[in-house]
Amino acid sequence: MSDVRRIDPGPRLSEAVILDDRMYLSGMIPEDTALDITGQVKQALAEIDALLAKGGSDRSRILSAVIWLADIADFAAMNVVWDAWVVPAKTPARATVQARLSDPKMKVEIMVVAAI
């Protein structure tokens, strides 16, 4: 049986969980919800980079991503930031949907699964 490793566990959730050669990240959100969609996406992706590094992975090893947008009208602007961030020829499987997020000022939440 493999050991489960938890990164930054809290009372409700862990920031990430590692099992075997996979790393499952919780939804990453922006720190500053006063920013526009571009700034919020950049902050969420920076959080993902930092957490992947803690677990021994990086954005080139992301297997799948789910992106929740508070307003699907932000899809094109989000993609501009995303396209500049992902590693060419190593893009993950991805879904993007509109959803009501936990903070009304938040415009995006991103969850990824990565290989280690």
C-alpha cells in the first residue's frame, strides 16, 4: 500500500495530496480579488507553480486542469494568460466552465492534477 503525502494540510482541506506518482491540487485562487481577470489568473497560476514545486513537479507535468470562471465572458482573456503559461506541446487535458465561486469578487479558480 502506498503512503499518502499531504502538503499544507488544514482542518478542512490539504493544498495538495500526493499518491504514488500523482499530485492532486486543491482549487487555486487569486490572493487579490480586486484584480481583473488577467491579474487573478496570473496569481492562481503562480500559486499552482509554487505548489507543484513543493511536491516535486512542474507545469510541464500537468495531466489535467479544471478552470472555473465566475463569468464565461472572461474565457478569451483567461486563455491569453493560460496560453502564455502552459508549456508548448505539453498542454494538459482541460475543462473550463462558468460557476458561482465562493467569493463574489473572485473571477477564477483552477484545479490541476500533475505527474511527479
